[in-house]
Amino acid sequence: MVRIRTQPAHGLHLNNIYRRHHRRLMHSNFHPTAALRFRPKLVKAARNFLARFLIDQEDVVGNAKYMASEAIIAITYGLDVQPKDDPYITVAEEGVVPLALAIVPGAFLVDTIPLLKYVPAWMPGAGFKKKAREWTELSRRMVEEPFEATKKLMAQGVCSSSFVSDTLVKMQDVADRDDAYREDNIQGVAGAMYAAGTDTTSSIVASCILALLDKPEILKKAQMQLDSVLKPGHLPDFDDEASLPYITAIAKEALRWRDVVPTAVPHLSMEEDEYKGYRIPKGSIIIPNGWAMLHNADVYPDPFTFNPERFLNEDGTLNKSVRDPGHACWGFGRRICPGRYMAFSEIWIAIASLLAVYDIKKAVDEHGRVIEPTHEYVTGLVYAPKPYRCSITPRSKEAEALIRSASAQEVFH
């Protein structure tokens, strides 16, 4: 196959120079070694995730979303979030919804008829212009408000390490030598991190729990390994990762089974090309089919079954000959998800922590009848499960006490 040079297809992207600057800032902060410094924030968010199930055991999707939001805001801005109705999460959610709608190919007529961008807003078919004005204001608040909050804390000398604070400090030393280190670039990357990292991560965790409802034997095997590795009175940490290959296999299978971005982000071919005899004209929109790659029966036998053991050898160690789902689930090329190492760590610690202290079962109605999960999903750029009912209860009184003691938020005690 001849290499296809592409660029993002959607017109809202910055120019190539800004994109290159943004990629540089992301890579310097989230390559595998650099991302390790944010792991304590992932652990904190995961433990608060556990505590939320003591309050509402049935809001799986909501609890997972809040955990992902808490982790992203802590890592990006160094801000602590409130246990409920946090204003920064609210602003970010309002700002990211329009992006999720607008980025879907063909969502608006102007995607098909570009000339519509020149017509007045009052004309039929140009309603997208009014929406764009409203969405621009929401996006501005999403980008500016937490950024200014971080700068204020830095001025007071009380801001914890984060992408924004660390990069602003570095900017003072290198801005004259590196154009990427400009405040507008840092602010833009910070806003993009929330948009890219909340729905995706939370959807994978929620899908994993949904899968375990139909596979209790997988849950029991995972708990047996956790019980054999963890010291009494301790929750999982990243130091335990090498000793918990079954948890790692579950996380990998969660990424593969219900691919969270099935069609990946559309790109535009920058020159004419050919693939397996098919001509690809310059200017074509290229939509990678990640779902097909991750459900290819030649690579993953019985692909629609949730089976973490496909990633394990007979002795229980990770089988490196099985293709890692990362080849398709994080995107492609230069614009592959730069936060993928941190995202996998967040998924891993959330799953390991939850299974260590909670039993997960199907819910029952008032007559004791089992409520079968529907496996209904919201379709769009992000493939996410709709809210579903289940029973998530502490495995023991000792487990409940451990959850309460590990939570960093007083409201849970």
C-alpha cells in the first residue's frame, strides 16, 4: 500500500503549524516516561470512583464519567473537583457536547455543500451558523475558565503539578527558542485534552462492567488473582501491574470488544493514491474502520465475545503474539491519540480497583426477577453505552471500610 498523506477533514481545525505545536506539547508531557508523574492523580480519581458506588450503585455510566472528568481536570489543570456538580466539569461538558455533534461526518448540510458557509444566517439551511455562534461561546468558557483558575493558583503558589502549570513554567525558559511554548497553544491543548479524554475513557470502563455482567466467571478469576497479589487492607496500585496480567488482559479486551471510536477521526487525502487497486483521489475523506480491524476474526477469533484470555498464554502470562488493540483503538498516524499511555493506565487502575472491592451482578426488580442488560449504545463519533442497571456492592464489610478510608473526599465519609 502506498502511504496516504492525510490531514484532519473537519474545517474547525487549526492550521498545520498550530497542530504541529500542539502535538509537540502533548508528546513532551505524555510520552510513556513523562506520563508517569500523573499516575497519583489517576489513583486518587479511581478511589473516589469506588466511593461513589457507596452512594449510587446503579449509576455506572455517570460514576465512570465523573471519574474520567476528575482525572482529566486534575492532570490538565491541577484543580481539585467537587464530589458533585463541579463547576469546571459542568463548563467542560457544555463545551464538549457541540464538538461531539459537529465532528460527525455529514452531521450538517454544510459538510456536503461547502458553499453554504457563505450564505446569510437567516437563510434556510444556514441554521448551523446560529449554533456555531452559541457553541463558540461555550467552547471559549471551557478553554478559558479552568486555565485562568490554574494561573491564579500559580500566582498564589498553591497549584499542584499539572500539564498547564508545568508547561507555563517551562514557557518562561524556552519561549524565545520554541514557538510551541506560547500561552495560546498551551490553553488550546488543555481544552482539547478534556474533549478527547472523558467520554472515551469512561465509555470503555462502563462497557467493561457491562461485559462482566454476562461473564461472572471472568469477574471471579480476576478477583482470585487480585486477592492473591494484594496485601490485606490495600487497594491496587501501579506497582502491582506486573503481577496482575489478568486485569491487564481485561483492560485490553475492553478496548477491543466495544471500540469506543469505531470509525476513528476522518482525515482528508492530500494527494492522489491507490489502495489494493482502488483509486483514492486527492481531497477524498478517509474514514478508518477501527471496528472492523478490532473485530477481524482472523486476528481475534470469536470477535464479538468478551474474552480477555485471548491475550494470555496457558500459564496466565500475557501473550505478546496476539495483536494489541492499540493498533486501531487510539487512531492512526501522526495524529494518534497522544494521551494513550495515560488513558490505558486510567482504565487499568479503575478496573483493578473496582474488582478488588466490589461484586458486580445483574440487578433484580421488586419481585426478585433478574433485569437483563439491554446493551444499548449511543452512536456517533464516540460509541458509549446508554445508562443501564446493575448491582455493585462491596465484597465485605472490610472492603467497604477500605473504600471509605481510601477516598480523598470528605463527603463520602
